[in-house]
Amino acid sequence: ITGSNGKTTVKEWLNQLLEPDYKIVKSPASYNSQIGVPLSVWQINEKHQLAVFEAGISTVNEMQKLAAIINPTIGIFTNIGEAHSEGFSGQRQKLLEKLLLFKNAEVIIYRNNDPEVDKTIREELPNVFRFLSWGCNEASFLRVLEINIGSLYTELKVHWTSGEIKFNIPFTDDASIENAMHCCCLMFYLGLDEKVIEERLKKLNAVEMRLELKSGINNSSIINDSYSSDLSSLRIALDFLSHQKQHPVKTVILSDILESGLESHELYRQVAGLLKQHEVNRVIAIGDEISKNLLALDSDFPVQLLHYPSVSAFRKDFNRLNFRDETILIKGARAFRLEGIDQLLQQKVHQTVLEIDQNAIVHNLNEYRNILAPGTKIMAMVKAFSYGSGSFEIANVLQFHNVDYLAVAYTDEGVALRRGGIMLPIMVMNTDAAAFDLLLEYNLEPDLYSLDIYNQFSDFVASRGLKYIPVHLELETGMNRLGMSESDIDAIQVNSTLRIQSVYTHLAASENPDYDQFTLGQASNYQELVQTIEKKVGYRFIKHIANSSGASRHPDLQFDMVRLGIGLYGIDDGMPESAELKEVSTLKSTIAQVKQVSGTETVGYGRRGKLSRDSVIATVRIGYADGYSRKLGNGVGQMLVHGKRVPVVGSICMDMTMIDVTGLPDVVPGDEVTVFGEGIPVTEVARWAGTIPYEILTGVSQRVKRVYFEE
């Protein structure tokens, strides 16, 4: 399978649809790159009857290598779009490169809606025996006669050699319809009965292409991967579990693994090895096969094992299991319906969530690494609950991806990170004498921003008989907030109790071209003060001045280290055009009720929501207690429903906000609403509210559940 979009979904759907008939091997997750494809193909063994692999490229001269590895007999070309266009001179070059995958294929399946693409496929693939195209024109192998989109299902009427056939799929978006038609073509080609195809298509499950980390009951964390069950995806899920350091105990709830192609004893011997390798403390087995085989290993499997024949048996025992202070991975085959266990374990909160895309954070981190001079260190700011995203979870990702330092605002934030297992050096920016004990106990490095706090901490360390405790000095160069003056530096008494790790200052307006001269003046002032300190202490230390926009707009000011804050979360107008930062946070809620309201009536408190016509008003489960600013009321703000922007009506309430969905079809209670995220950037929401993105992000209330996901 190749194409611009839909590769992973088509692959996973083919696995769902054909699993009853074939022993299938497939690419794990989105393993479609120069490294991912060999890893995928290496899984094949003599038991497999059907191999389903995806291949993705981002530039020329990549596909010929993947084609030599996969050498497919059947090809599915999903589509040609804008994804990864930067690596090609144009759409035609990208199409020709992708088609190299199918040069030795016998059959190719594709959509023939574009005559140029159809013509190119037929001309460039002379060795293909059958072109199984689908679409609306009469020459199609599978001709689409009607597409009827309802609120929950799409009915497709197609023409096949035996006549007209109708089937439903439980999706209504264009991408899912296209993906389902690719799958349908292959099922017809493989000879499946029409009734079987119809029955299986209507039971298609959405492809969950991310591992979600959620808050659970009794201070636990949950990783839900309850829709797939094979060794490859188990490895990926266990790797994700291993990265979680917030709890000392790791529990895995695992069902029977179906259709693996291995003998049971060998399959579960490998499963046991993976569980031991990833240092799992407790395994809860759901199903007869896994229970029997893991029990048979006895002393060869020194992990606490509990076993149940079914989810219902587990439910009866749930309260006795005492889930508490642990990270729980739920992993299993669809047939076992482990999502019920996920619901039991989830912390009960209202239906507003802040989704944090951990892949986007890593992407943004790497975009900054691309613009930094070699050897430049990175200090990541995780203060203010990591800009609303969750301090530990973000720090854990950054630690895994080798940033050099973390910075927090207050000592208690640093203590929480240490208790969660974060081992990176941590600078505390607002040092308070009342927290000196905790700084030393948890190996936190204070920012000493005045002569007074410097002397207090030096005396405290000396009274404990300690030496060379790492500290950071903050200098005043024009921000006029915190920082030592030149006279403070002259008065510093150098001694062996403290070791200066770094000296830094804050740029007041690095993002604003109007103040570039002021920024350069700050840098000049800083360098003069640093030289004075170096002469005084007699050793080198880390120098840093640049924040996110300072690093991107003023590369000469990167010095030894840069401090990345809001840029990691996808917001920095100073980044070069070639860099593509991704927004990390998406705030979502749901609709509680939909009402028909006469144009003569009003909406909300104070009757401020004036209507100019009869309207359809939806009430959304978010208000100012969740961090949605009251400034966004009365038509100022907008939200996203069914991909369309709709205005806020009336005043923002404490727990509810009303929006005008007039003209949008099929809006019903329970529908998802995007408050900010893709399609409605947080920068735009901030502009409506007359503030900055920092305030919008950090203002999201702690009662809003954070969900962390990783592709």
C-alpha cells in the first residue's frame, strides 16, 4: 500500500476484514519508512498466508529501495495529495516515484477519479496484469452508483460483475469512504462472498493510531491499546509503558492473542519474554489460552499473574484488585472488548479534555535543533504545568529525547518531577528561602536572582557543611523583573559552597523586530557582566540568553544554551519558513443539548445573546471555570463543529457555553466540539480574547482531563 494518505487505515482495515480467512502479517503501526519497511518484512514466517505492508516516501530515490524489499504481487494506491510534497519537484514526480512500488505487481487497486492519474498508472506500469480501478465512470472495475451519507453510516451502491450491491460503512467522512472502497475492491478480487463483504464492512472499527495516556482511578495512569493484539503492537505498547516513570508499579491487562501464526506455547513464551524484558510487575490475563500458557511457564515467568476467562469475570473481581499508584496497559484483541475495562479504570471527569500530542512536541524540539549551532544545549521550560499541558508527562518525553536541562518556576514543581522519576538537571527560577531544604533534598538547582538570595543560600549550604552546590545566576539587563545588577556582582563573595552552573538573562522583546536594537543592547550588556563574573570565579559556566524567539530570530545569541518554552508547543513566529512547528494542544468538549430558539428570544445570562433569526443553539460543556475566557462571549469567539466554525452566543457561563449551529446538518448531543486546535489555532483564540497564547494555554483548568497520545 502506498499513497499520500490513508495507508495505515487501509492496512489496519484489511487486517480486520480478512483476519477470519488468512493468517496475516502486517506493518506495525506506521512502519513505512526506509527503516520501518525492513523491520516489517522481517516478521514473515512460514505460517503467514497474506502480507500487508505500507510504504511511505518523502523524496526521490527512496521508493526503489522499498520496492526491492516488499516486491508486492498486489498493489493498493490510496491517493495522491499534498503530504510530503516538499521532497519533489511537483505532483507528477511524486506520483511516478510512488508507482515504482508496483513495477512488478500483478494487480493494482486505485481510484480513477483523476484522468491524468489513471492514464499515468496505466502507462507507467506495463507489467501489471489487472487494473482494478473504482469510481463513478463506466470503465471502473467496481463502479460507484450512489453514495448516501447519513448521520452515522454511509450507504454505498456499487456495480460488480454479478450486478448491483449495497453495503453500509459506519463512517461518513470522505477519507473513510475512499479507504473502505480500496478494501472492498481487494475483497472482491480475493473472491469473498458478497454477503460476507457486506457483513464485515458494516462492522469496521475506527483505526486508533495513537497510544493514549490518561488519568485513572486512585492516582493511576492508563494506556489504552485495546483494539489490537499481536506481538508487534505488543512490543510497541510495552515500549511506551517503559517510558512512563510516574508510578513504581507497571501492570499489563492482556487478552488472548488471536491468529498469530505461532503455536500457542511458542507464542506465549515470547509474550512472557517481552513482559519480563519490560519489567512488568503484574499481569492480568483475560482468556483461556493466555492463562493456561503463562501458568504453564511457572518459575520461568516470575511475574505476579492473575487470570480470568472473560471480561465479565474480571469485572466481578474488580474491587478486590485494588488498582492504585500504578501505570496500567490495557492490550487485547477486539473480540474481548477490553474497552469496558478502560471505562472502569478511567478517572471520572466531565467530557472536556485537553489532548497533548507528544509527537508534536518531539517534532518541534527537532525543528529547533535544526536551527541551533552544533553543540548548543537546550533547556526546556516546564513551568506553569508545562504551559497547561502537564509537567511530568511533558518532562518525561523531553528527558527521553535528550534535552540538557529543565526549568520550573517554583520548587514544588521540581519536587513533583523528581518524585515522578525525572533525573535531568532542573533549574528553579523563583527561589524562595523557605524551600532551601527541598532544593538540596531533591537535587534542584536554584536561580539566584539577587545578592540577598545568593548570600542566604550560600550561608544555608555552608551551615550544612556542603560544598560545590550547583546554582544559576540571573542578571538584570533590561527586563526589570528579577536579576542581579552590576553592583550585586561586584559584591558577590566567591567561595567553595556554591558552583555556578550557568549565568543568564531574559530578553524583553526578542520576538519584535521593532526592538531588535534593544535586544542587541541587552546581549552586549549581558556579555560585559558575564566577563566580570568569569574573571571573578576563575572558571567557565554555561551562558544563555535566548528564549524560543531569541533562538529563531537571533541565531548569534544562541551562546552555549537556549531556553525553549512556548516554541516547543508550536508557537514562534520567528521560525524560518522552512520550519513547520506543530501545535501541541487541542482543547475539545462535547455538546450537551441542542435547541430551536426563536429569533425573538435571547440566550444566556443578562439576555446578552441577541438573535437576528430563528436559530439552532447548542450548549457546550465548557465554561470559564474550565479556563474558557468570558471575553470570548457574545460573538467574539468561535468553536469548530463538524469541521465548520460557529460563533459563541451570549455570555460564557461557569460550566457551559452556547454556540449558534444554525445551518449545520445533523448536530446532536454528544457531538465533539474543538475549542482550539487544528482548524482553530490557539493564537487566533488568544487574539479574540485580547491576550497572548501563553495565557490561553496555562489558563486551562486542572479539572479538564489531560490526555497524552503518541503516534
